[in-house]
Amino acid sequence: MAWLLRDGVVLASLEVAGSARARTRGLLGRDSIEGALLLRPASSVHTIGMRFPIDVAYCDRDLMVLGTVTMARNRVGRPRRRARAVIEAAADTFAHWDLQPGQQLEVQG
């Protein structure tokens, strides 16, 4: 089990989709997610066929947040320049975390 941290504080449990197959599947077929999902490498995502809206954080290779967006179901996101990783969580999660562009994230475990 991995953890997503900001400034040494645990934000959530983290699933890491490191293989091409895991990245392609992402959150498809799920009714929800506890914690977050890290897609690496990735510069864009879609919600086609998903059962719930999600928050998306576009991050650089060092997991610095470049931008965030909430995506409704059945949408296609544009690729984000300089993004090398994407973090997905249930919609409104990032507001609870107060996640903002410019913040540095870390994976532990």
C-alpha cells in the first residue's frame, strides 16, 4: 500500500497504476474510489464509461501539481503540457485536501 503525502502529511491511500494495462483501465468499472489513483506516465485522462465524476491533478515528473480539474462522466480531457503523471480521486476530494497548483506531492510506500 502506498500513501500520497503533501508536506509530510498523508492525504490518502494511493493505488499506483504503473503498467500500460493498469493505466488504460484506471477507474473504469468502479463505483467509487477510496483514496486516489496515480497514473504514471500520463498527460491526459478521460471519463468515458466511468460511473462517477472525478478530480484530476496534472503533475510534472516530480509530482509538482501543475493544475487540477473536476471532470464529469463521459468527457475527454486535453493533454496537459509538461504533465508526466495524473492523480485521480472522487470529485470534491481535492477541495477537502485543499490541493492547489504549485504544491509538491510525494508517494511513500
